[in-house]
Amino acid sequence: MTPLSGAAGLSAGQFRALVQRMAQALAALGVERGASATVSWLGGNLPETLAARYAANLAEC
């Protein structure tokens, strides 16, 4: 995955939008709490890694 943040990073608004898009994508895939699936992410020290964690929580995974 190519980092979205680049050298300049993300603003708070951009980060929030990223989290919401990721949460919507998880919901569209049918990922939900109690499902027989595991959400996992292997990423570096990037804003996208933290966004994925928040997105999973927002999507109630």
C-alpha cells in the first residue's frame, strides 16, 4: 500500500475522513462484531495504520 500521508502527514480532518471511509468499507464487506472473521492489519508506523484501528472500532468490529 502506498502511504496516503506522504512527508507532510494528514490533517485532523483528513484523518477523520480516512477513518470514516475505512469503516464504511469494512461495513460494505459485511465485517461486524461477532462475525466469524478476524480483522487484522500489518502496517508500519503510518497514520493509515492507526486509522485502520479506529475504523475497525467505529465499524464495531
